[in-house]
Amino acid sequence: MADDITIFHNPACSTSRKVLEAIRAAGREPRVVDYLKTGWTAPQLKALFAKMGVAAREALRTRNTQAHALGLTTADDDKVIAAMVADPVLVERPIIETPKAARLCRPVETVNALL
């Protein structure tokens, strides 16, 4: 049974895999969401970013994406979120959510504060 931790996970990402390993090494079993397969909704992202205390641009993955070409690095939250919904790879990973907090766990050690 899944613990009260959710990891929005990209299995192709080494950081995401390491964070998942760290959670499991701490004796927790997270709910694993492969967001590249399930996608995002705008309300889901807005709620997650609010819980994280960040603007959408702060959770924007710019490396190896079309973020710069699409002008997202200076766009408003609504435009960034719409792009993230259209192309889930634009969301930086991994994001960990618990009932109390959510964080982008990059670097890997960031997850320790949530465990």
C-alpha cells in the first residue's frame, strides 16, 4: 500500500530514480505518478505550485526542452501552465508531495526534509 508520499516521476531521469530510491530506503512506499504518461491538468499544476510556494516558471524545465524557443522563461503563469499541460516534459522533476508540503527534489538530498 502506498504511503502518504507522491512522487511525480520520470523513470528515464537519474535524479528522479535516486529520489525514489531514497524514499524507499527511508522505509516509505510512495505513490508513483509517471506524469509523462498521465499528463497534467491546469488545476492540478496550480494547486501543486501553490503548495510548493513557487511560480510556474520556477518549476519549468528548460534543459533539453522547447521552453526557451516557446518564450516560456518570461511568460506569465497561465501561459507556462498551458504549455506544461500540452507537453508534460516541461515540468521539472522530480516533485514530491506529502499532505503537508510539496517540493522539487533537485538535488536529491532535498527529499530528506520531506521524510
